[in-house]
Amino acid sequence: MYRLSIFLLSLMASSETLTSQNIELGAIGVASTAQPLATQAADNIYLLGGNSVDAAIAASFVLSVVEPTMSGLGGRGLAIIRNEDGEFFGYNGMTEIPENFVKSGKMPAFGYPTVATPGLVAMLGAMHLKHGRLPFSTLVKPAIRLAEDGFTVMPGEAARQQSATHKMRLDIGMTQSFLQADGTTVESGQTLKQPALAMTLRQIALGGSDAFYGGEIAALISLDMASNGGYVTAQDLEDYRVLPGRYISVPYRDYVVHTLAAPGGGGLVAKALLLLGLYDLSNLQDQHWALLMSQVLGLSIESMADNYYEKDLIELVDKRWAVQQSKRIYLPVPAQATKPRRPAKPLFSQTVLSQPILTDWVGSPDAHTSHLVTEDCTGLTVSMTQTIGPIFGAKVATPKLGFAYAATMGGYLRTGPQEPGARPRTAIAPVIVTKDNKVVLALGAAGGIKIPSAIVQVISRHIDQQKTLADSLSAPRVHPSATIDHNNKRNVRLLAFDAEMSGPGWTDDDIGYWRSEGFQVTEVATAASFGRVHLVADYQGLLVGAADPDWEGTASVQTACSRISKDG
């Protein structure tokens, strides 16, 4: 962290110098990512004259190197971009189920049969083709250097790798890529070198994203899959295409929230905000805010049972749904809604669950997924989430390539039909918030089904409660009790929720009050278990980044665009 601080101070000095020169506004910007080295890569790209899309691509590749348990070249992603003219573009780089996939009665939770066609690299290539400024090869170089020379492993990454050691030993590719000679993982503070991944990245740098889906890389992937019971073929790789993200927007107070519907999780964000918008939260006490929030989020998740694929985007953002569902919300004080009401106090068990109940996208109590966000002084903004699923995804890697594949088929993304050509539903929800057609906030999160949950709460803390970015991120969160039965039906208990007790968590008085009012509350003291949010904000030309304190991420030094002009 000391070296990072020195770098940031030097960057600040460099930025001051650049502001007095004749420069492009796009070369000045900020980033917030899940790992300091990824943020540093984004900042360095700005110094080279790149824009925020260039910075995001460089950060993404670096995350694939320094957080391989969370995301990588074998995974998937979604991105939403707002250009300088205020236009929005969505990118669907989700993994796609191969054409020859046949679902069996009992699919494994990990391994080659769970691997679908990766989409992240193709998405990065498509983003660069439309919006990039610097050569694609330049954007891959920071990741190549870190893979080749090595980097110091942070405590979180070391712990995640250690937790998957046994399963990693079952696969030769994972053993070669991530385990030491004695079969153990690297420890915190040690250096991890990934020569095979460096070679793969060099091919991508030379041939662009197409190099991943053809040539030597594709040949090695298809041969490995055929030899180990996988379904991905060279034809699947050649045929893969980035799809447009299903863009939606909803008004919230004086703002507009922009995100991506299914297979993304932005529809859950949109519906929760439609419900919240019916209530005046400006003077609502935190205890009651939490009760309202947990029920709003629960109703949003529950809606997936009837509208899993969210095919009708007009229906998805129809306020009438929110008005109807608000009748099911119970608050122990008069609800400050459009039509206030006070239902009878429900009778409900106060039994505390021994542990949180996990939903479909959280296959492990451990965290997964990486989010990053970038913005430059032209207003070009990127919010992007990438993942390989649970820790190390499918927990298999092709020898000589050096990256783990995402888990897609099988138990992880088990809800909804799994059929050839499908891109299964995810909770990933990159978001951009505007006011008066200007970006004021861009954010997203990691953490499974708690991704939309964390995003909505941070937005509400910042807009409704007017908390600072730091306070909005650190304030305690809640999450509704939701389970998936054997028929893949979502069961949400509106009067039951998890409460965050780590950090500046909820108090014993809060817990006691909620239980006294008939709510079943599970106290969760595990850090980073309520989503990890990364964001940037634009305060009338002052770009500020912030990273969730529950993680090891960082944000750039703030940049004052108001002092910068193209004329110098």
C-alpha cells in the first residue's frame, strides 16, 4: 500500500502538469477497481493519452491476472458505456452454452462439463473497436508484464486460492498455472508468476480479441475440451459474437438510472428503484429504511419467477407493477408512500437462522466477481462487471494457456433452461446514473445475488440520505431472505432478512427493534458478504472515485475537469 500511495501522489503531480498543456479531455479521468494494480493500470493508460474505455480494458486484463479466482479470460462480462454525446451502449459478453451441449440428469458443480464459450475477451475487443483510442496491444501490455514478471499476492486473493487448493489439484492445467512445486498455493505477500497466461496475452495483444477465438488458442481450447468431457468446440469459439446489452432506464427522484436487463441483473435494480420511488425516504430513520429496503429488494428478486428472461422491456419498467407490489410491504410506522397505509402487525417467528441462506448465484459463501468503473473528462463513462462464477469458476484450465474457465452449466447458474445457444441469467448489473443528461454516478458491484442489492442501497444512501460516497459505501446493508427450491422457484420471505454486522454494522438496538416488530433477522458478521461496490462520481466536473471498504480495491486520485480545457 505504501508503494501505491507513492504512485498516486506522483500521479497527482503528473495530472497537475498535464492540465496546463494542450491535451485531449479524454486523457484525463478516474477509475475504481477491485485491485490496486488494476486501478494503477487504468491511471497509466490515461497518462498515455487513452480514454476511459481504454482504461477500462487495461484494468480488465490486469484483473484477469491479479484476481484469477474472481474473473479472467475464460469468463464472461457485461458493460454499459455512455459516450461523449450522451448515447448509451450495452455489451453482452456472457458465456454461451455450446451447440453440442446435452444436459444430463445430474450435472457436476465444476469441471469441464460446466464450461461454456467464454465471452469476456470478445467483449473487450468490441468495446475497443467502437470507442477505443490507443492501440489494443498497448492496453494488454500492463497485464502481460504482471503475468510475466509476477505480482505480490494480496491477502484476499491468497485466501481464496487456498480455499480451492484441493479442487485445483484435480486438474493438470490448474496445477501448472496456480500451484507451487509442492502443491500449495502462494501465500499473501509472495510473488505469483504466470508465464503461460503471459504467452496467451501476448497472442491477444498481437492478434486482437480474434486471436482468442481462432488460431492456436482456439485449437488448444477445443482439444482440451474434447479430451476431458467438455462441450466447447473450435466452431463454438469461431461463432461467438458479442450481443448488444438490453439497455433499460428508469427515473428515480430527479435522476435517471441506466442499466442492462436479462441476462444481466439490471432489471432487479430497476424494479427495486421503482418501488423505492413511491416512498419519501428523506426523513426515514435507518431502522425503518432497512425494513423497507429489505422488502423492496425481496419483491424485486421474487419477480424473476414470473419474468425470468425479462423479454418485455416496457413491462419490466412499468410503474404499475411497483404500485401493485407496494401493497405487500409492511412497515411498523406509517409508510411515507404515495398512499400511506398501516397494515396489521404480522405474526411471524423470531427464530434466528444459524447461517445465511444462499441463493442461486452464490454457489459458495465466499465472494466472487470483479467490477470496475471509469470516466474521463469528456463524459465517456464505463461501468463493467466480469466474472468466472464461484472461486476459480469451473476449476479447470487448459495447459499452456494459464487461465481458469467460468462455470456456466450445471449447479451454478441452474435456474432457467440450459440449452445450446443460451446465455444464462446473472445478477451482474453495471449502472450509470444521470441528472439533466449528465453523468453523476457510475457504479456496479460484485457478490452474486447481492450485486443488485448493494447497488440499490448505495444509490439510496447517496441520493435519498445525501451521504458522502465514503459513507454510502460503508453504511451497513441488508439483504432479503430468498431461497430456490428443487423446482427452481424463488421463495422470498418479506419479513425475514440478513443484517450486516461487520464494520460499522447495525447495532443490537436495531436488531432488537426489528425482532420486536415481527421480523426474522439473521446477523451476518462476515466481511464482504453484502456485495462490494465500486463507483465514480462527477461533481460538476470534479471526478471522484471510491472503492468499497469491504474489499482490497482502490480508486484514482480525484480529477478536476473544470480546470482543464482543450486550448490549454
